[in-house]
Amino acid sequence: MQILGTSFNDGAAGLVGAFNAQYVKGFPSGTAERGAVLEFLEHSVMAPFYVPIIAIVDRKGMVREQHIGDDDFLRDPEKNIRERLDALAKEQPMHTAAARSTIHRAAAKKK
């Protein structure tokens, strides 16, 4: 699991250092252009949004969920994020299962 923070407000480049020192602990955080963030989230530049915005991305880089600041999910973020991440961590990557199956078949042929 990797947690990343991105600030995309106007003037973020000049503010992110102080913000990180005060609020960000244990994960990398930087800045991005607002348009790039909204494009990544497939969120219209015309639609309103509130921060924070949480995107949960799986091992394959697919956005599995995203939650905008006024979403009920963020009323209890620690509990809800932990539940989602625990569920994702329990998922077995497809390529790993296929690889194990291939290894088992190859080992069986050698016997």
C-alpha cells in the first residue's frame, strides 16, 4: 500500500512545505496542477467539488473508489478508509493466482 498526498489549490507550491510540516505525517505529499488532478479523477472542471478528495487505487492502477469532501464516506474517514484498504489488501492479484497455477501444473508434470 502506498499513500500519496497532492495539493492542487492555487499557490500550492508555495504553501505545501508548511502544510506538510504541520499536517502530513508518514507519507509523501506534493503538488499538482488542478486540471491534471481533475482529469485523473475524471471530474468535470465545471462540477463543484470539496476537499479532501480521496481516491483509492488498486494494484493495477485502477481507481476503485473516489470520495469528494462532502461525501458521507468522509464522516468517519479513518474507519471507512481502513475498511476499504483492508478489503483491497485481501484481494489476490489475478496474475499471482495464474502464476501459481502454472507453477503447480509444471511441478505436477515433473513427478
